[in-house]
Amino acid sequence: MLNVGNPLFGSPLASADGAPSGTAQGPAPAAFASARTAAGDNITPFGPAGSTIPIDPGGFGGGSFGLNGFLGQFMSMIQSAFSQLAQLFSQSFGGAIPSSVGGGSGNNQQYFTNATASSVGDPHDTFNGTMLGGQVESGKWNNMSSHPDLLSSNSFPGGFRISTTVGAPNERGVTQNDSATITSNDGRNVITMNQNGTVAVTANGHTLELPVGRTISLGAGETATLEPGGKLSVTQTNGQGGSITTTLASNGKGGVNVEASAHDV
């Protein structure tokens, strides 16, 4: 499931066991664990709210016995049925199982068969996603603020989150992503790229150096590749067909560009 922190829905992917050689699985950092709990451990296009459809059964002054009350109960039944069908469909075809579809109960995440998101330039944010039933959510906007939860998903044990921090505005008041961070595996894996292209990697609580041009396993279904030109690609998989690949790159103008592509999450 995906949660994208953006104006689309309101105001944030790892099943393979194992860790880099010589490392041990440490406890999840408390800050990441509490943040996941507070945010519902979800994937939201750019924001913590998710896209749950609110229902007010007491609308129009009717209370639980008013016209809207009956409509609300009926819609809740329809949404619950749709959510159950979606889960059955997903299980049958090997996809990740959504805990919330179309506003049903769960942690306010939408299930997307395919989705892309980006935060580039100063920064321009975009999201495009196709849900299980074929519905499309898309939009683009400018938001020159930091995103502590740009994109996140609970389709991976330990969760997955992309966050950005903007730098100081220039003389025209324009900011850029000063850094971008990918956090997963209950906060044990942390990858950060700064605006000058430098990269810091922690896997299972241990600092790692990424060799250029070689793919390194970080454990928990996550791999990272630092390309010769400085672009960093990080892929997270869950063993059920769900994956998300994130690309971080310095834009050469004082900022970090972020692009992500997800499937069955």
C-alpha cells in the first residue's frame, strides 16, 4: 500500500531475510517505530492523512436514524465488501494484500498496482497511481517545504519511507531539496543523499560504503546501487510481487531530485 504526502489526499516497502555480512539485526530505532505507529504505518502520496473516504452517518441533522445515516451505513457495507474482494483478488494473484481499499477499515492506505512519484527542482512534486479497480489518482504541484513523509508504504515488513529536507531559500525565495532520505526495516536501514551528491548509508545499524557500479544488499529485501554518474538507485521488495524503486540524484543546482516507481503496494 502507498501513502503519498501531498495535496492530493490531504494535508508517509521488505520480506527477504538477511543482513550484510558481519552485521546483526538490531532493535528498531524508537523514533522510527513511534513515527510509523503514529502515522498508521502507511503509504500516502505526500502526507500522513491517506485517502480514506469520510462518511458522516449523522449528516443533514438526521443522526443515526436520518436519511444520510442509512446512506452512510449502506456505503460502509459497500466499501467493506469491496475491500474484502480486493484482498481476495490480491491473494489469488500473488500481490500484496491491502488493509484499506476505497476508504475501508485499516490504516488509511490505498493499494496501487502501479504508481510513480517525484520531487524535483524547487521542488515540483508529482504523483500518478493506478488502483486495483483501475481508478487513477494523479496530480502535480509546487511545494517548497520539507516532507518528513514524502512517500511511505506498509507493504514491506519494517515499513518504507522517503523524506526530504529543503535548504534555505535563495534571493527569490525558492528552496530545493537539500537532502533526501530513505528509511526502512523499522529504521535500521537509512540512506541519505545530500545536495552535493554525497551519500551516507546505514544497514542494520552499521555504516556502509557503497562501491560505485555494484549492487549491494542491505538486508530485509533492500538493495542499493551507486552508478558512476552519482545517481543512487534503491529497490525494496517484499517477496509477494510488491516493489518500489527510488532514484536519488544531485541536480547540479543545489538540490536533490527524487523519483520513485512502485508496483503492487
